[in-house]
Amino acid sequence: MVKIQTSGFALITSIAMLIAPIALAVEPVIIRDCETCPELIVLPPGIFVLGAEQDEGTRWGMLERMSANEGPRVEITISQSFAVGRTEVTRGEYSEFIEETGYKAKPGCFHLTSAGWSVRPKLSWKDPGFDVTDDHPIACVRRTAALAYIEWLSEKTGQPYRLPSEAEFEYAARGGATSDDQATFWGEDWSQACTYQNGADLTFVPRVSDIPYGQYAECDDGYAFTSPVASFEPNAWGLFDMGGNVSEWTADCYQDSHEKIPTDGSAYSKRQCRAWVAKGGSWAGFPGLLRPATRLRILATTVGTGFGFRVAREVSE
């Protein structure tokens, strides 16, 4: 088990408080490897604390068994800059991959109705069961399809694209937030959620009247399902939709805690992996499910209207 001293938290917070004003004052470094490639933002090296104490999750309405999986808190050192998608991969970006490669994605997708989540055989990334444009995040994609897109993008650009690790995603999602006990980069007030993320809210409720978990943000983000990417305010690093819209695949094999997670920010893996970590929460998630620390156990074969991905890659120093 990884143990963290209280003094370490204080030191990390002090360092973060010193560098945060600088990070906020500098325009994000954006790179794009081709005209139609996803925009990337370069994130600096840094130290942060991954995960959350169990009372954070329960305070935000999470089930105890889910919030228990967000610990123990682990000090992570990101020693080199890396780039991560400014937004989730869009339907337009994904469709270019399909057109160029002829990749065949199987139809069928989980969708949420008043009866709960169920497989709808005719739904697909082209038609997820609600109105979408090329500016919406891609949804209804299996992990294998996401990896196929990433392989194609790497070959197209000559750059080593990949999925972000769980630690990298959380580091990016926190956006340089300096408070150890702050659940989101924007604060603790649920009523602010609709400014920064697309989740279950007052627009969502009438469309799915029997919400399985009975919780939602008492504000209006304007979207019942997915929204065009970058429709909400970004975090301090200029990243959009790090909470909400679609839950995002990461490179990590799922484990029930952070006890074995690498402390250098790389992905946790093992030879036989039955499930993977998804981060960020979706349009159907109440604010507790959209926190940076929240992690979901998702089978590789899962495909749903609430699941998509964003890309990451290394950058030269």
C-alpha cells in the first residue's frame, strides 16, 4: 500500500499555489499535427495527489462502494510535459478515420431511457438515438474502435498517439487546482456545475423522467444528451469537457483501488485485463459522477451513448 505523509500534502499544495498563478496567466500551448487532427494542449510537468478520501464521494452523493474505490490518495509525479486533446474526439474527426480506412464498427449501443440503460441494436456512432453534428463528441464506440482510431492517427501524423492514463486524465481534469479538499476545479457548489460541464440537469430530467439514481444538478446546461464539444467553460489549462458530455476511456486496467498505480503517471496494466478505467462522467451523470477522482469500471466490449475518448501523446522538451 502506498502511504502518504501529511507533510507531503502540505508541500505539494504550497508548490501548486506558487505555480498556479503563472499557469493561469499563460496562454495554453496548442498544437495540431494536421489540418483535421484533434487540437492538443501541452501540459507542464508537476506533482499532484490522485484520488479522493471516501467522504468526498459520499458528500457528493456517491455510493460508498464506488467512492471507496477512489482511494488511497497517491502522490503522482508527472516528470515530463505531455499533450492531451483540448476536447473529446469529435464525430467529424472520427468519421474521417472511417472514410479513409473503411473500418467496420458493429452496430448496437447502450442508451438510457426511462426504463434504464439497455442495448438498442440499431444505434451506432452515426445515429446514437438523439440529434448530433460533427461537432459533438464521438459516442457509441468500443475500446477497440478507439484504439483503431488512435493507431490510424499515429500513422497519419508520425506522432505517438495513445489514450491518456488515469493519472494523466485526473491531472489534466484538475487543471492546476490547489486545494487538497476541493472536489472539482471550479469549486464545491453544485449549482455552478452547468457552467462547466454537461451532465444530468433540469434539461435532462424531462427527457429521462425515471432517473435510476435519483440525482441531478439543479441548474440548466441546455442539453439533455451530448453537447457540441467546447460548449462550456474550460478549466485553467484550457481543456474542455473534462467532466461530463461522455465518459472517456483511459489506458489503465481497472483495479479496485489505487494501491498498485504507478507513481510516475503511467498506466496500470496487467497481462489479463477484464475491465478498464473510464473517467470524466457523461451527460447522464449527476455532479458526483463528474468529479476528477471518480472512476468507472468498464468492460472493453461496452459501447454506449455515454462513452467516448480523447487522445494524448508525448511532446519533445
